[in-house]
Amino acid sequence: MLQALVLAVAQALSPATADFIEDATARLLAGEELAADFPVRLQALPPDQRLLAIVHLRRAGYLSDVVMPLDWILSPASPAEVAE
């Protein structure tokens, strides 16, 4: 039953969201903080994927003291700015 749930969630994630979650999980296991550009990377995701990533981050212990406005969470995706 649990394997079916994990498979269903994995299929719901876009590749960009899966990459974001893998990076966050690797940082958590290494004892590191989130990357400084995590809000920009989150904003580049569609709202449904952004919400899944935020839920993962909160359950992993990140963002426990961060308040994210609902307007920001549900806003349309904006392309990530490329640093030059």
C-alpha cells in the first residue's frame, strides 16, 4: 500500500520539482541549509508543483519558521532568472 502511494506521488512530480526535492533531500542528509536561491527556484515551478515541493520541505524540517503568503504560492510560474 505504501509503495503504491510513493509511486503515485512520484508520478505527480514534474522533472523540475523532482530535481528540486532531490537537491533539498541531499542537502538535508548532508546537514546543509537550503540553497540561497530556493525561492527563485520554487517560483519557477507551476503552483501545484510548488505546493508539493513546499509540503516536502516543511515535512523535512525546512521552512518551519518561514511564512509563505498564499498569493505567492498560487501565483503563476515565473522563469528563473539566470545569473550573469
